[in-house]
Amino acid sequence: MTSELQIVLLALIVALVFVFVHLSSPKIYGFSKRYKKKILSFSGGVASAYVFLDLLPLIENADPHLHAILGSSPLITIFLEKAIFGVAFIGFLVFFVLEYLALKSRGYKAQQTTKSLKETNASRNVFFLHIILTAVVSLIICYSLRFEILTTGWGIVIYTIALSLHFFISDRSMEEHYGTLYVKYGRYLLALMPILGWSLSILFPERTSEAYVLLAFIAGAVLFNVIKDEVPNSGTGKPLSFFTGALLYSGLILILPWIH
């Protein structure tokens, strides 16, 4: 078995794990309602550690690859020092706006129907916009799997755990905003994205520079969801579960080089 084939098959396995998470998250969440706060906080700890100890340090190495594409003039050098984090910030802002639109739509409908916000779903138009952009992120994540495997090796295992927990909480947020629309249609679209992203990575392999830019956008999107959904809110989270998730993932990240 060639090394390239091993990478492709490993990426496929990870993509299938993400498919399973997207399809089963409503049922898993139903079984875990008793431990909702602990799961939410634990996932927040893992995702926070992933962003700050794994993803952001990785995209910080993007400068030489971007220089190879755009050149090394002084003006470009100044721009590139911040560009990759600018892409991450764009990812953050995109999902901030989507969350704002979903909450505003639910609030408006709740006023019109005199129902509580918890009983109200956002509009179809907001749903279509939100689900499409969320699907794009899922696709990008799986399009970049081959690059992730090449750069982290068997670190892909803890990467898969971190993003599976992130997807689980993100999918739950989509269900809360859109209800039946998400359960009947949205989760199946999201479940299609990992396989589509994996397929595109084989047909059109990304260059290293492109992979860094895509990962920067992912970092921003994941970071927003960490702040919005996964970091325990005052009085509702479980700090011990949050710290447990953060410390476990941080420990794995730190000992991984020794394993290699």
C-alpha cells in the first residue's frame, strides 16, 4: 500500500466519522440531555485548546508559502504579516453575522406569534444562508484533511476528536435555530459535505499555500462557535468539565511530538 493511498484512506475514514456525527447528532443529543451542560463545557474545553494550541500555531507558519505566491516586496511583506489572521477574522465575522441574523429572525417571529424565543425557529431565508455557509466550512475542513494528515501524522486522531465534538455542538445550535428544517434537510446536506470535500481533495489537490488560507478561515469559524456555544456561560456551564476537556486535549497536543 503506497503512502499516498494510506493518506487518502485515512482521510476517508475521518470524513466518514464527520458524516456520522452530522447524521446522528440529534439522536446523540437526545440521549445525552441529562449531561447537556457537562458535554457542552467539555466540548468547549477541547475546541478551545484545539484552536489555540493546534490550529493558530499551524496557520502562523503560512507566511513563507504565501510569499512564494505573492512575492516578497516590502509592501506585500507588511500585508502578509497580518493577512492570514485577517482571513481567520473574516471566518469569525461571517459566523457572527449568521448567528445575529438567526437570533434576530427568531426574535421577530416570536414577537409576531407571542411565542417564547425557545419555541420559535428562524426564517427559511436565514436558514438557507446559514446552512450553505456552514456546509462550506464542513467541506473545507474535509478538503484540507490530506494536508492535516501530512502535517500532523497520527495527530489526525485527536484532530478528529476535537472537530467531531465541535460539529456535535454546532449541529445542535443549528437545530435550536431552525428545528424541523435542520433535522429534515440541513443535517443531510452537512453530512454530504465531508465526502464531497474528500473527493475534491483527490480530484483537485490543494497547494500548501491554499491549505493554510482555508485552515485560517476554519480557525475563525471554529473560534466563534467556541465563544458562542462551547465556552460555558455564567451560571449555566460546568467549569470542571470545561477545564477537563481543555487539559486533556492540551496534554495530547503536548505529548504528541514525543510519540513521533
